[in-house]
Amino acid sequence: MQFSEWSLLLLLMKLANYTAIAALAGTLLIRFISHFHLNGNQHTAFLYFLKHWQIKCLMVGLIAAVLQTPIEAGAIAESGFMGMLDRPMLEIVWYSVIGEQARLRIVSFLVALMVASLWNVKAENNNAEKFNFALMLIIAALIAYSFSITGHSANENALVKSILTFHLAALACWIGALWPLLKSCTLLIKTDVEKIMHHFGQMAIIIVVVLLVSGLALLQQYLHSFSALFTSTYGQLILLKLLLVSAMLLLGAWHKLFLVPNINRQRYFETLKGSIAVEMVIALFVLITTSVFTTLVGPPI
Amino acid sequence: MKFFKYVAFMFVLTMPFMASAHVSVTHTLPQDKAMLMSSPEQLSLAFSGKVRLAKIVVQDAHKQPIDFDFKPTAAPSSDFSWPLPHLKQGNYTVKWIALGGDGHKMTGEFTFMIHATKHSNKTKMPENGHGNHNH
């Protein structure tokens, strides 16, 4: 692993991409739960928050997608920041899998921004809004798939790419839902917060199963021996990610089994808010760790 | 329980289809650490898979670059070759940067030495060039 200013830029770009897909997947999940389990117009302010948060994060994703080609070109050129404008380097990157990934992301984020802007939060039951949701779901799947175009899964078959896409989508749903869940505590009445938290807890079981099964499959794919998990940098970073995800899992279980059932007691409600905030900080470290081992460190050859 | 059994079964079933390979340098000309009796006529690099070669620099012992006909191209290839100008006696280092098929930056370098004699261009100590797969 060689660390340079380009490594930092590439890392930040990957982190921005992860944040964008997480925000998109998380808001879609919470929008889905809200649609089926919240009644009346009392949650309009919350839906407005979801819409604006989604648009902000999609903007971050679009900027990262646009900057991807010049940053990768600069990293390859090794001739300072002017390397970002080096035409032969830009062409090399643009016609490679990185360019393919950037093109898919730019188009997806642009369409997603348009779809998010057209989301009419006051008419959630309209067919147009259901179509809006379905379209956003397809775009989210495309963006999640884009992560399998480059890197260690680039030369793999469709099965491995699908596993990676599911793994990323599951993690994105979980991590991306945390901020909307925290905001729901201030924008919704307690009964609605309880409904959202309860149904998220049920969804989380499916998310965790997908995450673990796909994670194990990817681990088997990239680490050819169990010992590599401890002896290689890549394996050690995966162990760190597992540790962080386990901490999130424990917090999630505590929320689901203890805090949410007692949400009507102010003390537990406040504890729940604090605990979600802690889970968000851990989630950020999960994203940073994932960015490091997918950008700067490769699996042992 | 049935669901978990199904997932475990699918997991085991799909294992043989999962295999990966990293691209690396398979051959260089001159070979790494080669000791040549005369100036090499060409510079060649071969990879185990297709890459996009972004940069290749030949430097003498004083780190002065040697001009030769290299232009970066977006077309991927696994074999690259260029004619070299006449090189004087001394040590040379070849440094290259490529973009692998998976989008990872690859870097590598190898060295060779030219003796003062005018005999044939036989080489000694043949070894492949070093290559790194950067992430």
C-alpha cells in the first residue's frame, strides 16, 4: 500500500459514494415503512425531511461521480494536480472500467435527483408516487451494482457481482436509515416513532441475514485461507469491520428488545436517541474502514 | 430454518464458480537485473492480462530520462514493445504505471546494466521485473 495525497482523495471519493448510496437506500427503506405504517398527515414534515436529505446526498454522490475520472487520472499521472487534466490519462481512465462506473453513476445520480425532486410527499398514495418510489428503487440498485464494476469483483462472474451488490445494498439500508430514524424522534409523535422503530427492527433481521451470508461468501472469495484473516492487512481490516458491525448489531438488538418497547418512558426515549447517535458514529467508522480496504488495500494474492 | 438451510446449500454450491486472478508482469525485455554486452534494441513488457499502460520511463544512473517512442493509449493490451535508441554503458531503471482491467493502478520497475564491450547482447541473471498492484 502506497499512501499519497491521491490515496486520501480516492478515499474521500469512495466515502462520498458510500454515503450517497447509504442515504438513498436508507431513505427509501424509511419511506417504505412510513407509507405502510403511518397514517394521516402528521408525518408530512418527516417526509419533507426525507426528500431534502435524499436530494442533498444525491448531490454529494453526483459530485463524487463527476470528480471520479479526473481524480483517478491524476493518481495515475503522478505529475501533481495538473495530472487531473492530462488528456491521455483522462482518456485511459474514461475508457476503462472506472469510466464505465463513473458514466453509470453520473446518469443514475442525475435521474435520481430528478425523481427525488418530483416526489410529491403530500400524495404518497397516488400511483405517480408509487411509480416514483419504484423508479428510485431501480436507480438505487443500479448505483449499488456500480460498485462491482471496478476493483476485486471487476473480473468476477455475475454471481459474485450480485453478492457484492446485495451486501452493499443491505449495509446501505441499515447505515442509511440511522439518520432518518434519529430525525424521526424529533419530527414525529412518539406513537409514530415507535411504529417506525418497530418495523425497522423487523426489516433489520432480513438485512442482517443478507449482510452476513453475502459477507461470508465474499470473505471466502477474497481470502483464500482462514489465517489470511489475521495475517494480511486486508484480513485485519475486515476483522475491524466485523467488530464494528457487531457493535452496531448489539446496539440494534438493545433498541429492538429493550428501548423501543419502553419508548413511552421519556428516559428510555432519550437513551434511544443517544444510542442511535452512537450507532451512527460506529457506522461512519464502518464506511471509512470499508473505503480503506476497497480503495487502498487489496486482498492477499 | 428451511430458509437458512437453503442459503447454506446455495453458498456451498456456488463456491467452485468463484475464482479470481490478479494481473501481473510476466516478462520484461531486457530482463530485470540483466547485464547486457551491448545496447538493447527494444524495450518490451508483457502482462498476464490486458492493461492500459499510462507511463513508462527509462532513466540512466543520473535519473535522466531516455527519449523513446512511447505514447499512452486508452486501448488495453497485454504486450508492449518499443524500439530503443542506442544506450551508453551504465545502469538503467525502467519505471512503469498501468491501469489494470479491474481499474486498479499498477506500478513497477526493473533495472538492467550495459557493459562497455562490443560483443553480442547476451544477458546474465535473467529474472522477471517487479510489479506492484496498488490499491
